[in-house]
Amino acid sequence: MKSFSIDCELEYDVLQQTLFLFNIAVPPAPGQRVRCETIALEPAAQFDEFCDATGANRLLRVNVEPGHFSIRYLAAVDLDAPAIDPSADRTPLAVLPPDVIPYVLASRYCEAEALFALACDAFGSIAPGYAQVEAVCRWIRDNIAYRVGTSSPVTTARDVLANRAGICRDFAHLAIALCRALNIPARFVTGYTRYEDPPQDFHAVFEAYLGGRWQLFDPTELAPIDSIVRIGTGRDAADVAFATLFGTARLRRLSPLVEPSDNTAQLVRLQTPTSGVLLAA
């Protein structure tokens, strides 16, 4: 078991009254436990919390008046090592659980049908299952450059393939699309993790349904999978944006920080005057 301290702060310039839906709180999930947590808004405002239809994502809803606004989430989390089964086979479509079936279908950012030919050519000769998914991850690392600034919030898996470059979100989308093209259910996962380069940000990885359960993969290899604290789970990034807003606001600063802790139920403040990514002066 590993323990982590999380200190996530987002700052906005709100130009008109705006309703925010935040997906930054750590949800209860197999293998992770929230020991304690707190949410602070500046200026103070009422908010409500609820889970989405899948029950996998915790959403915070707040209505904000014009001006400077920030939300800060602190948590102490215990994380078990994820179970890895390299011998896991692909589960036949005919016996997939009903709640898994949506993750074998194409979605907004993962056009599985458009990548079918590539998936068959590159991975069709590999035994269906864990080995295929690992081969997908290796192929992406070998053929797609990790390069900040080469994609946008509307970049799809097919765009990443054409551009041959992207960031963690793009790597995950491409891996998901290729897995689905191979009839392997796959889903998008966002999380907190720590890495030195690129600058600290939310991380995106994916899970594949193999041998009757979900297994976690990181095609970027930016962080060990046993050090990723899950935030959101969905078909692709459209389901798990860290912030969705209805109104007009500009993100000024993004600072999702995480550090290993000493296994105590204590909140640790990690923010400093220079931490995070300053997006607007």
C-alpha cells in the first residue's frame, strides 16, 4: 500500500455568472481509500456534490459570480497496488457484462471504426488479451511523440494518429480506440500523480477489460501505475473533464499537486507561490 497527499488548486477569472461542474475529488473505488479531505472555495460559496449516472465520478457544482474565484481540494489517500495479470485473455463479446459493453463502442474522441484496419494490421497476429494491449502501448510510444502544445481539447484519436504527436490525453485516446477496434473494452481514466517532466498536471491513462476485470495501463510511462490516484472514469475525456462550465470564465492557474505521505490521516498543504502552471497573468 502507498499513501499520498493531494493538494489541487484551480484559479479562475470569472467574467460573468458561471456554473461550474468540477471533477477533482477522489472517488471511492476498488484499491483506493480517502482517509480525509476538505474543499475550500474563495470567495466562499455554497456547492453541492453528487455522483454521475455511472456512480464512478464525484461532481462538485457551484454557481459563481463575476470576479476572481478559486477552488482548493486537499485529501489524504491510501492506494493499493493494482492487480496485474499478463496472462489475461480478451473476454468474448457474447459474455461481457452489460455495463462493460459501452466501452467497446466508438465514442466522441475514440473513433474505433476508423482505426480498424491499422489495429488488424499491427496487432492482429498477437494473441488477444493482455499481450495485445501491451503491444498497443509500445506501438504508441514508438510512433507518437509526447509533445506539449501539439493538440487541443477537440483532438481525437484519429487526429493524433495523423499528427504523430500528443500528450497523455491523446495517448490514452489512441490506445482506447485501438483496443476497441480489437474488440477489447477500454475506458479513459484521469488521476493525480507526480512526475518531473512535463510540468505537474492532471494525468490521463486507460483501463482495458481483460480476464473479467479492468486492468490499468499508461501508454506514456510517465508515472508508475501504482502511483496514480484515480479521479475520473469514462468513455473518453468528454465524460471526465476536470471542469465543465456554463458561462464565461478563464482558467488562470492550474496546480494539481501530489506527494507520497507517511501513511497518516493528515492533510498536507503543498501549494507554494510558484507551484502549478500559470495560464493567464
